[in-house]
Amino acid sequence: MRKLKQTFRNRLANLYPEEEINELFFMAMEHILDKSRSQVIFALMDNAEESTIETANGILAKLEKNEPIQYILGEAEFMGRTFKVNHSTLIPRPETSLSVFNAINKAKRILESTSSVSIIDIGTGSGIIAISIALEFGEKANVTAIDISSEALAVAKQNAEDLDAKVEFKQIDVLSKDFQSLGSYDIIISNPPYIRPSEMTEMRRNVLDYEPHTALFIPEDDPLLFYREITNFASNNHLNKSGTVVFEINEAFGKETKEMMSRHGFGNVTITKDDYGKDRSLIARV
């Protein structure tokens, strides 16, 4: 196994820093051997079986082409759970958990005075936000999740089934009239596309070459497109009294997003920073 670990280092040295290569190796081994990280570490002194080496080499070949390990393995971790992912869905980012925690905290406050809470996740992708919230509250939460992509919704539905989460999924385009036909909710949460094309130069190839651009990018001249549409939705009688809107945001447009929501009548708008000190989650109440 140590020889296999060295093979990862040798073949990926020009693509990734050593710490990241080590992480890729352990993620691959955990998947191939169906063992925990500690079990893989304990097995490093053992000789790798030929089938393990063959499978690992197949994974390495894809890693050498910059394909993300999560797509290669078909799964990704988020908030302690394993979710299926594919090229139709974004790979979950740890910073998204900040918005999930913010929504969960708001839902807990609502449940102090009522028996249930209604939540909609707009642009659900693989379903990580909706499912994480649904699993937190069980029958007390009525969770709806929408996405424009039927392929992404198929993944989200499978994740909900695998994790035994009660979520209602709908295929709806936020920019269509169908969006305005939805009901009203206590919490509206979204991690919409928010990256400008001009930011592509700062992004890694494994993101640009493999993750769905429709879930990443917005028009260069309209960076608040989806935030504005969702804010209009919330303002148009779709946010219940004392309800909350939670957005994951582009750190470059925190001020602009906050000002836009204030113009729509949201008087209590706050932004929280992620672990990197960047504006990441916006919380707004009327």
C-alpha cells in the first residue's frame, strides 16, 4: 500500500500539492477498500492486491486529466453524510454548510412557537441543502426543492431516497412564470449561480472542465440576476410573516446583494463570513 501511495505522489506531483495528493489517495482507498480512514492508515503496511492496484490506476488516469475525485468516485461528503454526485451536479463545498446552519437555526426558532416549518431550496442540485435540513427536523419540516435540471433532480431524488429524507422535488426554472406559481414558505434558501465569466481565470481546471457551467456562472453584466429573481419571489407573498431568506453569496457582491434586498423591503439583512474570512452567507428578514 505504501508503494501505491508513492505512485499517487509521483503521478500527480505536477498537478496538486503534496497534502492534496495524500487526501486524494486516502479518498480513493477508502472507496476501493470500503474502509474508514483509520483502517486505511492501519493497512498501509500491507501489500495491495492486484485488483486494488488496477482500480487505483484507473482512478489515477482520470485524476491526471484533472477530473475531480468526487465525480470519479460518484460521491461526495457534506456535513457528515455521503451524497451521490455526477457531472450534472456541483460538487458540495464545505462553505455551503454555513448557509445550512443559518437556515437550521432560523427553523429552530420558528418551531419554538409552531408545530411545523416550511422551507424551499431553490437550485437544489444534488439536494445537499434540502436533504440536510429535512433530516434535521424530520416530520416537523415540509421541505420543497426545485431545480431547472432534470438530471440534477434525478440525483437529488436518489440521495433523498438513500438517506431517507422527506423532500418534495419539482423541476422549475427560476426565470419562468412557473416559479411564481409556488406557495409561501417560512424559509427560502438558495445557493444560486453567482460566478462571473471574468472570474474563470482564477478557477482550477478541474472545476472549469467538469462541473456544470449552468450551475456556476451568471451573465457578466447581471451578477445579481438570480438573487433579484428570488428576492422578488420572496417579496411577492411567497415568504411567510417573520420568514427568512438565506443566500450563499459571491464574496465580491455582498454589499450589492444586501443593498438590493434592502430596496425590496428587507430591513434586517446580515452577512456572515466563512472560515476563510469571506462574505458567504446572507440572512434577510422583512
